[in-house]
Amino acid sequence: MAGPFYDSTAYTECRAEPEKPLYNGGMLNEKEASVSGGDTLRGVGASYTPAYILHNLTQNTIYCFSIWVKIEAGSASTARVRAKLRSENATLNCVGSVSAKQGCWSFLKGGFLLDSPSQLSILFFETSNDDGKTQLEVASASLQPFTQEQWKNNQDYFMNTARKRAVTIHVAGESGESVEGAVVNVEQIAKDFPIGSAISKTILGNIPYQEWFVKRFDATVFENELKWYATEPHQGKLNYTFADQMISFVRANKIIARGHNIFWEDPKYTPDWVRNLTGEDLRSAVNQRIRSLMTRYRGEFVHWDVSNEMLHFDFYESRLGKNASYELFAAARELDSLATLFLNDFNVVETCSDERSTVDEYITRVRELERYDGGGMRMDGVGLEGHFTRPNVALMRANLDKLATLELPVWLTEIDISSTLDHRTQAIYLEQVLREGFSHPSVNGIILWTALHPNGCYQMCLTDDKFHNLPAGDVVDQKLLEWTTGEVKAKTDDHGTFSFLGFLGEYRVSIMYEGKTVNSSFSLSRDPQTKHVRLRI
């Protein structure tokens, strides 16, 4: 592969010594200019230490940045460290962040892209304490540029290694002899990587919408119809009518569905009557909610978002105690042991400016639940909402690298692009996000947050109300086609074999030779070894 190979290495544990720099330091290997020791950086307007002065950064180049940081003795014991970039024309408030500690080294990984070239830029750091007393040590800094073509080549490489597998089909005769010239037809009938969209009750009875949806998607999530405020707006008056009808649609069309959500930590989306409860009354209502919902739909949903957006809000923990989240996950596990239980939150991969939901905060929360009270809860999945305005693909990939250290399935659960942008720009940015998600080996599925309503969608629609694709819909259709193995037809060689590279999933194969036909099927799962399919005709 031409150009540098992307280094997905990431560390999330504090270490006694820093590791070597990625890319041997890249642009920082030459140690162009490092400012430290409390010097004031001209043009920055404050004292930030240390800092790097970068010369001649180019437009539309993707810069991947990493560094090890440690809080010096005498400073705060912990602090969130944010890397910032200032150039002549722009200030990027966060190009990477890490929760750093005193006495050990933490790994910050991120990156950036500039809209215009910069002759002189300053890469510097600030801490969440902002008290002027927190001093940082840094080591093993690295800045590696990638052209757009190099970045795409890396994505393609990861797609070919993580999403595809080599297949060799062997055709033999009755006596085991190799059959040359047999016609082989291979068709992919199911994909290993689900790509779907949210739906709402507006799909019920809407045949054109249903046909448009089923033609494209093999996964979904209900936008609002499972949420507590929808199923029990008044205490004791349960209404699962819409959810029942939607699950029937899902079943009939062999679509997998995520359960979203059991609880929502944001008080704004908690039923009014629940907000007025306290103590044992609240605990009783919570227990009845989770038992009613999960008993009714046991086995129907492959995932459950148990306690939504718990990095940002703490409705239940603030009222029921710090162990409330653990208890909710434990109850969900007991009621549906086969469902995959997820944390789900926003601004984890979209940005690093939101201190409540940095990638380190997410990882810390998972580990807290896993270690709780000595026993802990087995966590199953990482849910990343992905409500983007303008994607920073270097930061998105860096954060996915760090989340991958959890060794849990990662799903992009609510992908959209802000409605503040025009349709064409939404489509451009959506393609960037989809490629990043699909090419990262730790990501197991993508759900778009594009349920269609009479007045549009939450932020981004794929189609108009006549089911004519908008630009974002064209991007989705293009990717669905691109990431599926098309019909493969060929003849066996003189060894009786035919080989190809196919996307992971389920396949149907037929062999035709001298008037005979043999049909079979096989599966492609992730494995570096070639899949051998042996057929006799």
C-alpha cells in the first residue's frame, strides 16, 4: 500500500513509562520547535505548556496526533487534558483529549484537518482545572499526515481484511477428480455487518415506506415507541400498541431490532409522574417498568440500551443511589439473558470538547460497572450515537481505537448529520462517517437516525415524502451496494477450483456441469484463513 500505514495502537491504562511514539514521531520526529517550562506563546494569549509550533500545514490533509502526558507532582491528582490547535485562520478547540493522572503516563490520541493551509500553527494543551497550577509532562509526541487518497487506501485495506474473506470453491466429480469448466454461481443472501435505520409508528400501514425500507435495511431501532414516556405516559396505564405492531413488521421482514431504551437518564425525557416519585415509590416503579417491558419482549430485541445517556445525566443514580445503574443492568441481564446490553451516549466520537462524554469517561464507566462491588456486571456493547455536524475523521478513528481496547462490540447507533447543513453537505459528511465506521474492525453495525415523519426527520432524512432519495439516501444506497458481494459467476480452472474475495455473511452457490446442477450454501465469518468449500457434481 502506497503511503504510511495507519497505526491503530491505543492505550487506556495509565503506565509507569510512556511507549515509543507512533510513526516514530512523524513530523515531530525532527523536533521542529517545542515550547515548555511556562513560556508564553505569542498569539495564544495565555501560558500553556508544553506546546509545539508546526510549520506549513496543508489544506485537506488528515493529521493524526498522539502523545503521552503526565501531571507533574504538586499539581492536581487528576485532570482532563485537551489538545488544541491554533493557526492563522482558525482555532480547533479539541483535537484530542485524555484523563491524565499524577505519577503515571496517559495516552492522548486524536487528530485534525484544516480548511486552509497554515504557515504557522501552535499545538498546545489545556486542563479542565484551568487554575494555572496544573503542569504537564509530555513524551513520545507524534504527528503523522495522510493525504485524502492515503486515508482512503487505509480504509480500503481495513475493509478488505476485517470485512471480507477469501473463498476457494473446489468442484470434484463422482470419483473425486477435479472438474474443469464447471460454471459456478455465487450469491450473497445475508450480510454479517448490519446497516439499518430507525423507524417510528409512521411506517405502520404505509406500504410505500415499508417497501422502500425493506429493500435496503436488515436492522432497525424504534425511535420513540419503546421509551417509558411512550408506553406508560400515566402511571399504571400501559400502552404497547404501536410497539407491538412495529415488532410484527420487524418479524415479518426478518429484520433485527435494537431495544431503545429501557431508561433514559435525562429528566426531560422521563415521564412527568416518574419525576414526582421518590424513595421506594420510585424504586417500585422502576422495577415494574423493566419487568413489564422485558418480559413482554424477551427474545425480540438483539440489544437493549439499558440506561441511556448515563454519562450526561444521572436521574436514577441521584435518587436511588450510586449502585442504581448496576442494578438496572443486573435486572436486564436476569430478564433477558440472551440480549446484548449496551451503554449508549452522544459526543463520544463526534467531538472531544464535551467533558462529560470523553472516550476516557466512557471507558471508565464501563470498567466501573464491570468491577462494581467485587462482582461486577459483564458489559456487552458500546453504543455511540454519532450525531455529527462536521466529522473529524482522525479524531473519530482515534476514539474508536481507544474504545476497541475494551474488546466489546461497538455499534454506531444513531448516525445522522446536523440539519444546519444543506442536503449535499449532509451527504458528503455522512459518507465520511459511514466509511470510518465500516472500515474500523471494532465496529459491528451501523444504525441511521432517520425515521421519516410527515414533517421530516430528527436531523437528516434519506428520502422525501414521495420516497425519492435525497443526497444522503443516494450515499446510503451506494454504500449498501458497494459493501455487498455482487453476483459472482465464473468457471473452474484446471484444478477444479475458483477463488474470490467476499464480504462476510451467508452465501448460496450453484454448480452446473454437463447438464447437472448442484446447489449448496456456506457462511463467511471473520477469519484470516481462506474458506474452502468442497462440492461434488
